[in-house]
Amino acid sequence: MKNLLKVIYRNLIYIFYGDGLSFVTKLQLKIKKRFQQSSISFFGKDFTYSDSSSFVSTYEEIFIKKIYDFPSDIASPYILDCGANIGLSTIAFKRQHPKARIKAFEPDSTISEILKDNLAKQQYQDVEVIPKALWVFDGEIKFHEQGGLSGSIVDGNTNGLPIVSLPCIRLKDLLTEKIDFLKIDIEGAEYDVLCDCKDQLIHVQRMFVEYHSVFSKKQTLNEILKIISDAGFRYHIQEAYTSPQPFMHVTGMQDMDLQLNIFCYR
């Protein structure tokens, strides 16, 4: 009962006072027009966001649910933040582990500039921002710049989406030393990347994978979980997005039909 009361109290504090954003500010952001770049005060510093709705939903996951929090037995854990977007995850890592060494990857050219600016304003000078997509080779790939959270590598029909060529880097080549935390949130490219670097995951202590199931493509969750298990990890799965009535909503669905957060640890 005592632990339950603590949880209830903590959530009431989050609801009314927030952590970096007030309850009123979140409501104001949720009703704003989407994909309009603007700025706000965030932990006492000027912070730019690209899409108000994405900003609020990501903020709640990272700073209220604290999905990326992890314990470390060293003062400066090495973190690869793959899919850093506008910087919320990187800021969360640095607030929990101020001396963390972080490489933050964000391929969308507009978003990566916002990421650099936000981290500079938070005075995190020791974070390396790499404006490249994580992929299975070094070079260039076709990329859809969405402007929010869902920019993605294009590996087939573009469906009329605006496409640009962007530099990419092979994740496997970066996994040659101990990685304390590897975050992979790369909008559907996680399967290909994990297949390519599975033999190097032995160097990774903890890993977060956001699994994206796109209705028009084969589901790969079972194969991803096998890669994770074969690498010696245990895993915990949480629902990030799904339909409340999957049987009713399948017909005609063209986009993502399931999103899961996979927490991997040893």
C-alpha cells in the first residue's frame, strides 16, 4: 500500500507540475498546429521544437515515464543515441549521467540543426552530433524528411513522398568497444541494422529498440527478438502504439499498425 501511494503521489506531481514542462504548457502545445517550428523555455533554457504534438508525446515518454533511465556503475557511460531527433533523449541521458559520452545521430538535415542548437543551449558541449542515418553501409541513402518524429529511409515505393539523398553510416563499425547504452529508434530500419550488426552486440551492455510494424511490409518482431536473445540479452516489451481494435482497423491500413518498445539488458 505504501509503494502504491508513492506511485500515485509521483504521478499527481507529474500531472500538475510536470518536469521541465508545466501541465498548462503541455495543453497549449497539444492544440497547436502541427509541424510549425517554434521555441519554448525547457529546464530554464531556450529550446526549439519542430512539431508540437511530437514534442509533447516524446517528452512524456522520456521525462515522465523515464523510459531511458538506466543505472551505471561508472561516471561517464558511453551512449549511442541513434535517432536523437531534436534532443530530448540526449538531454535526458545527460541529466541522469552528466559526464556521459554521447554520440547523437539524426539524419534529417533540418532536425539535426535543431538538435545541435538545443544541445548547445543546454551547454552540452561534449555531445557529438552526427547528421547521418544509421544503416548497413557507409554512403548515401534515400530518405523521407517528415519534419516530426517519423523521417525514414526509403527502400522501395516512395508513394509520392518528398525524398532527399542523405549520408548514412554503418552501425556495425561503431560497435567495437564497450557501449553502456545503445538506443535504436530509426523508424523501421531497426531490423536491417540489427541483422547487420548482430555479431557486434556482444559489446553492448543495454539496448533500447523501438520496433515499427508497417502494414505493407512483413513483420519482423520474431526475428528481432531472436537476434536480441542470441546476443545474450534478456528483454522486456512495452506497447508504444497500437489500435484498440486491431481486427476492425486492419482493412485499408497503409501505415504503421504496431509500435513496441523493447528494453534489452544483461
